[in-house]
Amino acid sequence: MNRIVTFSGAGLSKESGIPTFRDSKDGLWHHFRVEDVATREAWLRNPELVLQFYETRWHNVQSCEPNAAHRAIASLDRSYEVINITQNVDDLLERAGAKQVIHLHGSLNARKCEWHHSIVGIKGDSEFHCDYRATQTAPVKLGELCPKCGGQLRPDVVWFGEAVDMQWNYFQMLAGQTDVFIGVGTSGQVEPAASLLSVFRKAKEKYFIDPEPPSGLSGYERLKGSACTHMPELAHGLIERLADVDPPPRYQSSESD
């Protein structure tokens, strides 16, 4: 079976009502300072404020539904093996029906110990030693403690300054076995995840969907616009291609390198 890999960011879920980081008016950081709610220092200074912030985010996500772009990505599973790599902490891809989703920055539907070893990404760290992580159906409250070591539980998301498990060896292997790579709703400029665009240049076909596609994407077809504008048509074309004996022309973008 042919393989598709998608790499998504906040722009994928924006049209579902989940604010992005980048927007000047309704962006996530327009109302909150990152230093106050999404760093280790903020957690040590005021864990109650941090938990209140993520409780609000959790309820916001629960009130939202998958949009046309999420559903289009999920529809590809009917014809392809699809692996979705996302920077988003929401579960809208899963709720749309996507089977394989890798959350680089964690998930609002999980919790972990404040001393979890993944926070620093260094094995054997004497301080971050716990391995407790679990799914959740309600946001963490102050006073809910780790059943293994007694530490305060926190959302299983990656804060600024914490380690991201990029699985580079796996992604390098995957890139060599990918037929179609689609970047959607991401600036493609934030490291370390942005390096995936270079890694997946090995893919046979590459698309990038965003209102402001970055320049210098050699080999990518740039589709300028929202995820809901381009993803359904692109998915339909990819599915129809496998259904035809003579494949139709590739989806034509309005802007190409």
C-alpha cells in the first residue's frame, strides 16, 4: 500500500475554533504570556495558574469538532497507509477518524508526573526519574498526585524549554518509504520540528498548505490558503488517483517552486 505522511500545526485546527499562536488578535499568546503558563519556571512559580490555563484549553478543545481538513486527512486512510505527525495537542485528527497520530508536543488528553523523565530527555536524570503517564477524561487539578512518586500531576504537553521526542532515526527511515508528504497549517519555521521538511524531501511528492507558505521549499508544491480550502481537494485527488487505471494529473497548485 502507498504511504502518505502528514505534518500539521495549529493552522489545521484553527477553523475548528482552536486559536493559533501566531494570530495577532485571537492568538493563544494574545491573552497570556508564555512565561506565565507554558514554562517550567511558571509551573514552579504558580502551578495553579498553569493548571487553570490548561483546563480552559481542555474545555475549548472538547467544545470543538473536526473540520473539513481533519476529515479529509482521515479519509486518506481508506486508500493509503497514513501516518500523521502533529504539533497540535488536540485530538481532532483522532476524532475525525485518523488511525495513526504522533503528537510531538504531547496531548491535552493525557497527564504525567511533574518529574517525568521525558521532560528533560536525559536518561538517568536523578531529578526527572518518574515514568508515570496516563490518559485523562478531565483536566488535572492542583492536589492530584502521582501514584508512583507523589509528585503533582500536570498536563502531558511539552512546554517551552522542554525536550521534544523527535524520533529522528524513525523519521529518517520513514521519509525513505513515503510516497506523499503533506505539510499543513504549520509555519515550518519552528525547530526542531521544522527540520522535518528537510528530512521528508526524500518523499516522491511533497505539498505544503498554509496561508503564508515559507519561501525556499525546494521540491514542494505550495498551496497558499487555509487547510480547509486545499486539503479536501488534495485528498480527493490522491484517492481518485488510486481508483483509476490511468492516474489523473497531479493536483495543480497556484504557486510552485
